[in-house]
Amino acid sequence: MADKMIPERELRGFNRVLHLCRRDRDLLIIISLPFVYYILFKYLPMYGVILAFKDFAVNKGILGSPWVGLRWFEQFFSSPYFFRLIRNTFLLSIYSIIFSFPVPIVFAILLSEIRYRWYQRVAQTASYLPYFLSMVVAMGMVVNFLNVALVRLGLTPLDFMNDARWFRTIYVVSGIWQTFGFNAILYLAAITAIDPQLYEAATIDGATQLQKIRSITLPSIVPTIVILLILNLGNMLNVGFEKIILLYTPANYETADVISTYVYRRGLQENNFGFGTAVGLFNSVINLVLIIVFNKLSRRLSSISLW
């Protein structure tokens, strides 16, 4: 009761913390669930990273298993598949960024220019739907649709699943179709936050719609574009594992086999958990280095960065 009689600005130490917790109790309850989720499923599992340096045996447990140093890392780096895995992983990520990243930006700008609100809502809803489809259903639809389209055009259906040359194309195109609508949400929010008076002033000056987009819309959403680009570039070694598992076969390993699928085969299917953990740790370290490097470059070139 005593702290209620004292003005908030005069409270110090634990009493101030307790007062703020009582005042913002509802907000703390709301954020507690994601906080618990991250503790249980993101931070506590980090303890298992030591498996990368151990020869794990189920009957001995994590602590009882013998240390093997960098054996698993040496096996991975000396593997005949190492350079193929790195090449395939980077190529899929680079192609996805080049072709997939601009599409939500263009789509968001086009949606913002629609004057009929009912049509805008219909287009938004239709673009979101593929994102909520099960990956199994989505990939089945993509492959079957391609062959149906070829038949309708009078062409011979192709065995896309067993042709390594088509894998990257199918991967990138299906990614664009499935995510462009959902990814456009952030850009739409950024466009909505632009001061309408800027557009009114441009209209008075006789600017065309294209000139408004080039001079007002695009510069205003550049911070959002840069931040998302940094996150994408810093996540280059994390490609869509679920999608690749559904699309790849022994016939297209040459272009479809990536780091995550290799970890799945060696780590889970062969019960070599230490090796799988080592490769996963390598993956995470490279991603961390990439995001730090690209963030620093962005801060130097554009003064926009994550931190």
C-alpha cells in the first residue's frame, strides 16, 4: 500500500519494479507465453550443442558420452558431398532472394494503388491462401499443375520430380506462389504509415502515379526493405527443408541435396546425433557471421541496420 501513496517517479529499486509489474500486469501476462516458449524450445535446447563434440550413446546420456573433439566437423569438411551441399544451399538461397524477394514489394505497391477496396480485400485474401496450405498439399498442387498445363497446351508431360535440371526452378517458383501474399503484409503496413499529405502535395504539383511511387512510396519503405533483406541474407544456409524433402528423389540429389537434408540423412536416419549436431552448429555459426557482416555493410552504406 505504501508504494501507492508515493509518486511513481520517486520510487526506487525493487519497489519501482514491483509497481511497474502491477501497473502493466495485463501486458506481462500477454508476453509471458511467447517468453516461456522461447525459454523451453529455443534456449534450453542449446544445452544439446555439446553433442557436436561428443560420441553420443543413448545408454550413457549426454554427459556420460565420451568427448571426441572436432571429429564430426572434420568428417563433414572432408566429406565428398561437402562442396555440393554448400553450392546447392547457397544457389537455392540466392535464387530465392533474387526472384522471390522483390515480388511482395511490387505486389504491396500494386495493392496500395487499387481504389476499389472490395477488390483489394479479395486480392489480398486470395494471395494469402497458399501460405496456409499444408506443404504436402502445396507441393502436390505445384507438380500436378505443371503437368496439367503442359497437357492442355498439347505438350508431353515431364517427370519433374526425377529431373535435376528442374528442381531449382520448381523450388523458387513454388516459394514465390506460396509466400508472396503473406510477405507483402509488412510492406503494406509500411505503405499505410506514409503521410497522406505527401501524396496530396505531389498531386497538386502534377505528379503522375508512377512518379509518386518512385519519389514517395519506395523511399518511404526502404528501411523495411533493407531490414528484411538483411534477415534474408543472414539466413542463407537455412533453406526450406520440408519442401525439399517432399520434392527430392535420388535422381535429383545433384541439385536438391542441401545441408539440412544431409543432416537428416546422417543425423536422424543413421542415428549419428553428434554428426548432425556438428553440422547444425556449423550452419548456425555461418548464418550468424553472415547477418553480422551484412548488417555492418548496410549500416555503412545506408545507415539502416538491425542494431
